[in-house]
Amino acid sequence: MKESYMNKHNEELELCLKPRTTETVSIKIPIEALESLKKVAANRDMTLEALLKFYIGQSLRQDLAKL
């Protein structure tokens, strides 16, 4: 009974992603920091871009919550 409830519950969930306008930015990062970021990204099975977006988003949400 629990499994059928979970399946029904999961079927009701729908992920709606809204495409957002983006802009490419270029920043200078020390090579050592970039290599460390690449290692962390690989360890998390993420791309470097995904890791950077994750870090920026996480810190941005924390800062906005303080405002």
C-alpha cells in the first residue's frame, strides 16, 4: 500500500522549469583556484559551469535572505 501511494504521489509532481534569459560573463581566476574547482566539480560529478552556478546561486540566496 505504501508503494502505490508513493507512485501516485510521484506521478502528481510536475517539474516546471521556466527558461531564463542569460548573459555570458568572463572573470579572471587564479589558475590554482580553477584547478581546485575542476577537482571539486569532478568529485561531485558536475561540470565546472554547473559547480560555479551552484556556488553563485547558493551564496546569492544566503545574501538575499539577510537583506
